[in-house]
Amino acid sequence: MPVIRSLSRVAKQVLSSSPACGCQPLAIAVRNISFSPRQVTSDASFHSVSFSETDHPKVLITVLTMGLFFDRKRFGKNNVILSDIRKPPSNVFHSGPFIYSDILDYKNLREIVVNNRITWLVHYSALLSAVGEANVALARSVNITGLHNILDIAAEHGLRLFVPSTIGAFGPTSPRDPTPDLCLQRPRTIYGVSKVHAELMGEYYHHRYGLDFRCLRYPGIISADTMPGGGTTDYAVQIFHDAIKSGKFECNLRPDTRLPMMYIDDCLRATLEVMEAPTDTLSMRTYNINAMSFTPEELTLELQKHMPELEVTYDVDPVRQAIADSWPMNFDDSNARNNWGWKHDYDLPELVQTMLNFFAAERHMAQIN
């Protein structure tokens, strides 16, 4: 499938460790729209816009700490619009439409949706776990208030809405091995609390207003050209950068800390597959997805098969460790596999080999240049 084959190339253009995003000059005309979901009547009902298989959705992607390009070849270059509040790197800016959008500015977001005739909204803007704990007020504003704007606009304009959730949506009282789709959720971080809020609000808007809300709980996501961005699982990315650079790595989690993980290509493919899945195949609106589950020690041993000189030490960060200890050790994603055919491609050996191949190619290109 073209969309799957191109995901790896596409991801390299957009995933970055910091919110390296920005604005493109945009003139937006004011339009008078008489209805707002903030003035919902008791019998209000909304229904997502449908389109035939030959039509392409018009996609708006909100990006703050994680970016995603849908395949522009698959959907059409001008049908995928990235947005953020920061200036994008040049390769992202020149790859297709990029506009300024602040998810906390309801009017601005609404005008973008209307003026660009958006049909799919992919909402990635959020502060991650460790960063959110350092600034709870900002995390509450971005992760919750911003979400409310997204939900209202998606409902008003009949959009298909994707909002990612996370392993952080579970807490220490949740079953950890495995963690099913439906169970007790009592997260201990503002990031996790905001994601449970997103899941429940999205499902409420689906049942109350007919909003086509779709959500995946991501495990830790690993990408070769993504620098750590404040997540608890980021050690699994940092270890590759440090191994290549110095041959040494200091891990901030215990060596036996087991967490579910996924390579970026699987993550992107799962997102596209659930967005394109026929509505009648979805038995729920929020799914676990999983690929592998490993510990820092197991990742180190696999990496040392290729780099036997790698030295790994441990200096446990009590804040990150407490977060990790409250999260699932393994996801039960059987519903995703049974409902819409989810199947991962990368296990730990393939992940390590792919990451090392990427860095080897990157070094080769740097030497040529």
C-alpha cells in the first residue's frame, strides 16, 4: 500500500524533539456562522461529513510536541495542512501547506477549518508527562482547554476527529500486565488525567452529538530522528543517540522497568488505518495498540549485540520512575486487532536494526557532505 510504504520517509520530515513549528502568513476573512456547539440545544445532533473512496479528506493536523504528515502523495499535497504556533523548519515549510494556528484561540481555529474546508482533524497538540508535571497550569490549558475548542469545532463542522491517548491514561490501580481497553483508570499525572478527559469527552460527543471521534492509546513511540521531548519513555530514544555519539548512556529508569513501546512507522500506520476504518468495524472509540514491551536492560542487551562496547549506567530519576511504575507493562490490543485488523511490523530486534541503519546512513551522508 503506497501510504504504508511512504510513512517512514514522511515521518523523518516532521517529528522533532521540540515544538519546532511556526506560522505562514495567512489572511483569514471573517465569516458569520450562526451556530456554535457552545450554544447547544437539548435536541442537537451532528453527523460527520462522508465522502466516497475516490474523494480525499482535507486534513488539518495540530502539532506542538509531536508532528505527523499524512502521506501527501496519498491524500494530495494541498489536502494535508500542518499548523502550529512556532516557525517550522524549512523542509517542513516547503513540503506543503503550513499555517499558524493556536488551539487556545477558538475563533482562529474555527476560521481555519471553515476557510480550508477541513474534513479530518488530527489533534496532536499536548504537553507530555514529565514536562506537564513541571508546568501543570500550562498542561491544563493546552491539554484540556485546547481539547474543548477542538471538540466544539469538530462537532459543529462534522469533522472526523482523531485525538491520541497514551499509556499514561492508566494509573497504579489499573491492571498492568496486560492492561485491557476497559478497566479502572486513575492516572497520577496531569498528562494522564488530561488524556482520560479527552477519551471520555470524545466518546461523549460521539454518543451525544454523533461526532466521528477516534482515539488510539499509544505506547512509548520510538523514532530515529526524534530527539527526546519530555516523555518518560524517552530513554529508549536517547540511548541510541548517546550510543552513537559516545558509546555511553546513563538511564534514568531502573533496568527492570518494563513498558510497552512501538516504532514510529507502526504508530503512523495504525493512525491511518483507524482513521480509514469503516465505522461499522469499530466496536469502541478508544483502542489500545501495542507492538512490543521491553525493559532498559533488554534494550541494552539487544543494542550490545551490534555495539558490544556500549556502556550503560543507571541514575534513577524518582519522578520519572514513579510515573513509569504507575503505567502499563503491556497493552492488550486484541480489540484493535480483531475489529480493524491492526498488526505491528516491528519487534525489538527489528527496531534496533532499523534505528542503527538510520544512524549509519545519516553518518554516511554527513561524511559525503
